[in-house]
Amino acid sequence: MALFRIAVILFIPFLLIGALLFWNNYAPKEAERYDRTLPRNPDTGILSGAEARTCGPDDTRKAILFVHGFIATPDCFSDLPEYVAERGWHVRAMLLPGHGTSPFDFQKTSPAALEEAVLKELDALQQRYDTVVILGHSMGAALATIAAAQKQPDGLILTAPYYAVTKQWYYILRPETWAGLVSPILHWVYRPQNMQPVNRAEARGEILSYNWIPSKGALTAMAVAGKARDDTILQKIAMPTLLIHSKNDTVADPAYAEAVYNRIPSKDKTLHWLLLSDHILFYDYDRETVKIQIAAFLKKWD
């Protein structure tokens, strides 16, 4: 019996190593097969529906930049850009590098490349318009925080901001710790379309994002979040700020977002909690409330 126990104990590591080797061989092939099936513009390589969006009047004095999140596209904002444009704002919903094309592109995208792209888009709007507000979702909110600290736009809107992953009791360690440990040996993760973090089940098939996710991309998002929540960044957020977050967000930690909010020195800041939604607010049950809150915040510049 003792020999049997020893054999089992020795066998388990070999089994795990074998499974890992199999997955790392299987996953990139499946990711490549998945990538080939996606409809895209043959000239740009951008997935159908993932394009950057520009709407609203050009002759206005105010503009807003939308920055989407991790593995997402401007599509994640649903009809919010058009809703804001109807209220007199020139709207630019950018497409981040490595997004909306191929997960293999995101595998090669650095945090610096993401930050630089947002700064470039924000700078272009600030050169053309008197008033510029930046709105970010999830990782895009972290990027918006970093950009706001550097470029000092007139307003900052943070929706379901990702400064840390929501921890569940069964994780034991923080998700970022697990990601740091596992990413070097587990190169790809698969997330089915029906696991989109939105409570409205019928909306899950409408949201455009990668189903195959490179582990390096998770490390990139973690680096962005870590920089965004640093005091050297947060102490520069003095502009009017609106933070909208669901208490039930399973992706971006609400408690961490509130802690960041409390450290922001802006004297004009508002935190609005949602109760019916998960992470992708613009497709979820509170989507109309989100619109109303954002429209009310933007009235400062009417």
C-alpha cells in the first residue's frame, strides 16, 4: 500500500506536466484556427464590427474619447457613443493596438504601446477642441487614468475600472498572483462566448471580443492596472471625475475601485454604484442608468 501511495504521488506531477504540454501544443493551433474563421476587412485586418467609431458634430467645441477594455473593441460601448453624440459632443471611440484584429497581435502588444495610443488620440482631440473628456471601460479606464494624469483633460469618466481583478474566496491567492505564476507555463486561455461578464444572457452573443486569450495579454493588463493605481498617477487626477461601477462586478474589483476613488484628490468627483449588472455595463440591466449618469456629468460643459 505504501508503494502504491508513492507511485500515485509521483504520477500526479507527470500527469500535470503532460496535460500542460498537450495544452500548450493544442491551444495555439486552435487559436489560429479560430482566428482564421473571424470575418475581417482584408485591407486593414480589423474584425467586422471592431472598427474605431467617430460620430457627432465636427463644429462643436467639446469632444470625448472612449477607450475600451481588455480583449474588447469599441463595440463594447453598445450605443453609448451615439447617445453622447446626440447631445452635442464629437465622439471618438478608439481601437487599442492588438485589439479587434487577432489575439496573436495582442500577444505582442506592450503596456507602453497601449498607453502611447491613448495619449496620441487624446492629444489629437485636445488640439482641435476646447473641452475634452476621456471615458474608459475596464482596462481602458486604467489607461484613461494614466492618460488623464499626463494630459489633464477637462473631465474623466471611469466605468467598471480595472485596477485589480475581483477576488473570489476559492481563489486563495489574488488572481494577479496566479496569473504571474501561471502565465510563463500556460500560454493561452479559452473563454467561450457565453461566458461574457454580463448578466443579460441574451446580450452575450452580441459582444465582440477575443475568445482565445494570450496569457501575455493578461500580464500586459496587470501592468497597466498597477501603474494606474499608483499614487504618482492618482495624485494628478484633479479634474471632475465620475466613477460608475457595479457592486456585483465579477471581473474588475469594486472594492479596489472604491479605494482608488478615495485616493483621487479631485474636489469634484462622483461615485455611482449599480446593483443589477456585471462588468460590461453598456449591455446589461443598468445600461440606461449608465447613460443618464454620464449625460448628467457631461452637462457641466453645456
